Amino acid sequence: MEIPIRSRLGTRWILALACVWMPCARAASELVVWDDFARWGRSAHGVDGGFSYFSPRVTHSRPWKELIVSWNMEGTSFVRIEVEAYRREKFVGRYCLGQWTLAPEGKNPRTSGDAQRTTHGHVATDTLVIEEGADVFQVHAITHDPQSKLKLLTVNVSDDASALVPLPRLPTVSLPVPRKSQADFPEGIDKWCSPTTTAMLLDYWATQKNRPDWRHTVPETAAAVFDPGWPGTGNWPFNMAFVGSHSGLRGCVARANRPQDLVSWIEAGYPVGVSVSLALLNGEAKPTPGDGHLIVVCGGTRDGKVEIADPGRALPRVHREIDPEVFMRAWAHSAYTVYLVWPEDQTPPVWAGTHLGRQHLQNPDLHRDHEPVRQTGGHPM
């Protein structure tokens, strides 16, 4: 069974006084979300008595070049994520995007799928890159435990189309995100921006929802998301898998189709983790190799600047106010990648046209085939 997606590319923005325009390369993205897996198939995997759960094939109307999968498992469950890609009905390849467990000891360690390369594509730690593009994907989630529970799985596909990107003025608000700094820890001073960002997002929601079990120190978070296959703590889906391992909490990696989504999340009280070039964020003319950095967007100032929590600075200086033009250039470097975190009992604003926090596969651009996927026994995760 295939599910075609109608592309939203080519949408044009109308210039408004509250917007800042700048030319840059923008990845036109689609976000596909599952939180009900009744229509996924199931088959014996043949490894340690495991099972493979597989999604319907999802067809995109235009080729995509990059694909990122996020997943939330209950507790310490193990899962291995593989993706099949097709272009014009021709098989491109099958790639492992990582295997995850909260308790990585044993014969099934937590690790990314880095260094896989075929004639058509490769895996860059956590991102599947198909150089010539693909238009169909199918996700396989492999587990060794029939009782494993998959709560959420998202797939973000994007191309490298160019467009003018406006930054709507952020609301004049300062969300009370607890400030944390990787500089407090010698072992993570130049490495832990991602887990520090994740720890700030967890701490924010722990306070908002009175859930102290969601609160973790930066070293605890770094240990929980560490990817020995890379190696490092900056694996995007691993950070969100750790978030989603908490009861009552969900998280995913996404890319923005329109900056208005960032505004909507801040207005509704949802801070957003944002991947940027540190050099560009600091106002330099061009990025430097390996300068990817994670920050938290907390709001906007009266004079139109972007308020952020920058974990790369010492605690008294974590709070920063950035010119919107500088922020957009820095964010564009990651193709507008974000960490989205929300409580299960709340429905956050739409992101990239997709509803989060509701039942069933959610995307207004999906046409659903009502024939169920064949089950070979048991029930999906």
C-alpha cells in the first residue's frame, strides 16, 4: 500500500512589515507522523526471535534528498530503524538509521548507522542522504521483544529548493526555560550543546507539568543520548528518543517549512530547540567546518530580536538576544532543523502543516488508502 503526498512547494509569502526577508537555501520539508500503528504490517525478522514492523509506503510528489526518522519508545525498549527508499518505483536501497535503547549494555548496543554508502546514497550519522533524490520511503522498526511499545514515529523529508524566507516577528515574551551551560562540565565544554539543549527543554516541561521525573542533569542527559557509532552526543533522533522515553512526554526532529511555525510554538508556550551554525550565530561571514550548534529559542524582545538560551556560554551569559537576520542565516545552515518537545496530554501548534499530539497518521497532505496493511500475527508496537 502506498500513501501519496501532495507537495506544498512553490508557496509564496507576502511581504509584511513584521517580516524580515533574506535569500537563502531552504529545504522544502514534509513531516509525516504516526502515533497509531494499527495499519503497520508485522513479520518475523529471524534474528533472536524478533519482529519487523513496517509502515505503508509513503509517496512524495517531488523527489526528496534528505530523510530523518525520529522515534519514541516506552522505557528501555530496543528498536532498530531501517528505511527503504525508491525513485520512480525503482529500489534505491535499504539503510539503517540507528538502533536505540535507553539501556545500551549487551549485544544490541545503541549506535547510529553512520558510514553506510551505496551508489545512490549514504547515511550521515542520523540523516539519510539520496544524492539524486527519491520519492518513496518505507520505515521498518525491528525489535527483539514482542512487548516493545512504539509511541511515536515521525519522518521528515526535505529537498534543497531555494526560496526567500521571511522571519515573522516573534512575540514579546520570555519563556522561563531553565538556563544550563555545557561550559560547567570540562568533559562537555565543546561537545554537549545538544544534550544541554535537551536537558533545558526537559527541565522546562518538568516545571510546567510538575513532573520532577522529567528533570535530568546535563551529564545524565549526555550519557543517555551518547552515540558510540559517531561518536558523540549530537545525534538528533537519539536526543528526541531520550525525551520520548519518559512517560507522558514526546519529542521529534523536524525541519521548518515556514518560520511562522516557530512563532506559533513560542506564542503557545512551547520553547524550541534549534540547530544553527555557531559561527554564523556569532555574526561571522561564513560557517566553519564542524560548527553545528544547538540552542533553545525562548521568545522575542521588544525591539524585535530573538531571545535564546545558548548552552555554549558560561551560565551568566547563556541568555542572548540575536538580530533576526543573523538568526535566520545561522538556522538556515541546518536546513531549519529543530527539536520539538511536548507533553502527551497537550496538542501543540501545527508544524510544517502537520498536527502533532493526536491520534492516527497526521498530515493534511496525505491521501489514505483505506485498505489495511496485512498483519502476519500479533499486533504492532
